[in-house]
Amino acid sequence: MTLTEILPSLQKLSHQEKIKAIQFLATELAKEEENLAAESFEYGEINPELNFQTLTETEMIEQSKSALETYLRTGSGVKHEKVKKWANSLGNQQ
């Protein structure tokens, strides 16, 4: 159904019914925004070519645990130069 089709019916509603319709639409929009925000949040990693690779939440958690264990065991993590190279590449993507 299009907006053009429902506008005449909306205009016939009482003041109170129009308020309820607005509340309903606002709630629906908020739900859609929540869903869009949840869908747009991706877990991933930066591969050696500095590209983002999508991972599931479980894979990301496992990688984080592994990285923490390695850090605790060796006392070192990702080298500063590698992080710097990746960060500098962010402005160069199209």
C-alpha cells in the first residue's frame, strides 16, 4: 500500500486516532532503526593485505582470547609499525 492510498483514510481519523497512528509509526521506525544498527555492526579482522574480513561473533571472541593468551604468555602484541601502517591506510581507501 502506498502513502497516496492511505492519506485519505488518515485524514478521516479523529484527533486521538491520528495521535495513535503517529505513535505507532514512531515505534515502528524505532524498531527498524534498531534492526539496521544491529545488522550494520560487523565483527572482523584486518588481514595481512589490510582489508577487513568479516568474522562471526564466536570467531572474533576466539581470536580475542587467543591474542590475549599470546600477549600474557609473551608480553608482546601487534607491532606499532603494523598498526601505524594500517591506520594510515584508512584514509586512502575509496
